[in-house]
Amino acid sequence: MEMAIAIILLALIQYMIFSARVGWARGKYGVSAPKTTGDETFERIYRVQINTLEQLIIFIPATVAFSIYVHNFWVWVPGVAFLVGRLWFARCYEHAPEKRAPGMVLGFLANAIMVLWSLVMISIALLNHG
């Protein structure tokens, strides 16, 4: 389970960086709390943070399930794909939002693989024991 926890912690560090960037952008672009609209660049940085939070709700339990029911070591493959996808998404969304799709798709596929493969393996385990 160590690999899964390490990947999850890296994802949380990435999210913390995205969150800190929102605070920095508030000052740079003059968007004082509690506002979440105003400058377009700020809004894109903010959306990266919020979209990442939305994806983490899937990623964290999927990573744990994959680690337990599929493979503890190989969880790093979809885990790293998710992290790279989030970074790719963030960079594109901030500079050219119309080019954000590949990063979003990579992260989504990593999540989908972990959820579906875990579900298949759990189903097989349940059928074998019942």
C-alpha cells in the first residue's frame, strides 16, 4: 500500500501547489476573496484548482482500491499518468484553454482504468468466495 499512499501524497502536494497559485493569482490580478470571477487568467488558475479537487474525489479511493485489489506496485503507472495529466491540463488551461483536453483525458483515463479494473477484480474475488 506504500506505493498508493506515496502517489496520493504526491497528488495532494500537486493540489496544494495549485491552491497556492490561486492565492498568488488573487494578489496579482486583484481578485479579492470571496470573489472567484474577475480577471480571466485568475479564473483559469482557479478552475484548475477546482477541477483538480473534483478529480481527486475519484482518484484517491480509486488509487487505494487499485492498490489492494489489482496490484500495489503497479498502481504507480495510472497514478503517475494522473499527475502528468493534471499538470498538462493546468499548463494548457492557464495559457491556451482550448488545448486543455489531452491533459484532461489522460487524467480521466487514469481514473477510469483504476476504477474499472478494481471493480472487475473485486467482482472476481466476490464470485470466487460466494
